[in-house]
Amino acid sequence: MARAEKTDQRRETGRRTRDGLLAAALDLLAERGQDGVKLRDVTDRAGANVAAVSYHFGSLRALCDAAIEQALERYLDAQIQALDPLGPDATLQELAAAFARPMIRALAAGGPELAVMRTVARVGIDPPQGWDRLSGKFERARQDAVRVLAANLPGVDERELVFRTRCAAGLLNWLALAPIGAELASEPAEGIERQLLPVLTGAFHGQPYPG
């Protein structure tokens, strides 16, 4: 019994150390960018030793990749949570609001939260191989959006609806990186919604291309 308790305690200690390293790495990535993160700075902030990084992740690069991946997963979870309740009668405006909600929250919060989203968006241009494990969540968010689009736009090919959804996602990523995102970040959430949602709704709706 005592041995089992010690094993559980070691496991819990290891989990806390791993979580602390991930949080410290993400904070430093948001503050300094990928090139500015040093191993000793991460371990000092996490209250861990250098050996813990090797034990849990193998390298500083792998730790940083895991921290960014975790932030992306939280974003996808929030997006799925916003999209899931949309029923067959949901409008394109409601779809746009749900799809953009996590990014609007980050823009309105500014500071570290927006810096994290910028880091995720930047790495997402050329994602690391480990992001493959999130493909199911990417697909779920995409299918939730396509479900609402198909109900609103009968007759539009599903491949076209998927393309519009991917364009909308790209637009949100661009907002995190572009100067206009910093301008929007000075607005309250309601102001961001007022400017962004008509654009996103238009991207979802589309127009037939002449000829």
C-alpha cells in the first residue's frame, strides 16, 4: 500500500513538473518569441531543473513545440465548444460569431493571451509534425462549420464549403499576426465583433464567380 502511494505521489509530482515546464515555456514564447527562449530561463521560471526538460520532453525545442501545441488544442477546444450548440436553424452570422469567438476573446484580452495566439499562428504556417494528433479536432471544427453552411447554402458543393471554412480560419490567423490585429486589440469585444463578423460572414456566404 505504501509503495503504491509513493508511486502515485511521484506520478503527481512528475505531472506538476511537466505542466509547470509547459506553462513557463509558453509564457516565455509569448514574451520573447521562439528564438528568445533559453533553457535556463524556462527551468528557473518553472522551479525545475534542467534534467526535467530532458526527462519529460527530450529537448528545449520539443518542449516549446509541445507548449504551442497545447495552446492550439485549447483554442480548438474553445472553438468546438462554441460551434457544437449551433442547430440546423443557425444563421451565417451566428456561425461567424461562434467560429471567431476564441480569437475575439484573445484580441480583446490582449497582452499575454494575444501573444500566445500570435505564436500559435506563426508556427501554424509551417506546423511541426506533432500537430498531426490534433487533426481530429481540426476536422470536427471544420465539419461543425460545414454543417451550418450546408443548411444555409443549399446547392453549394461541400468541397467549396470546406474551402470557405479554411479561408475563414486563415483570416483569423492573419488577424493575430497582422498590424490590424493590434489595432483591433485596442477595442472591446463588442467593437471587434462589429467590425469582424460582417467580413467573416461574407467569407462564409461567398458569391458565384462570373464566367
